[in-house]
Amino acid sequence: MKKIRLEGVEGKVVVVTGAAGVLCSSVVEDLLRHGAKVALVGRTRAKLEKLAKALARKGLADTLVCVADVLDRDALE
């Protein structure tokens, strides 16, 4: 398994689609721990907000909830 390198993300804005999923939520947490700001993108506001609150309780509150379906161009715009 290849390890993801997170050097250089400090202060950068990273957009994570499917952010509330099991795999992506772990990636989001790692990005935040390395100093990135993360836009949480997904189709379900409640799941995204739940994730944002859980991260904030860990001191990782530099997130923005963005509800959108990446397959729907109008929703992304």
C-alpha cells in the first residue's frame, strides 16, 4: 500500500468530495492535522455537519461544509 505524502498542504485549501464517507473522512482528518483548510463536499448536509462537529471537538475546525453532487454541474456552480 502506498503512503500518501501530506507535506506542503499547510495553509492550502483542499476540496474533498465524498468527505463524510469512511475513507475520505480519514483523509480529511489527516489533511487538517497537517495544517490544510478543507472544504467538505457531499450530497447530505447532515452527514457533513456531523463530520465537521466531530472534527471540531478534536480541535480540527478549519472546515467548510459544501453540499453538492459532483455529477451535477449546476449544483457545483
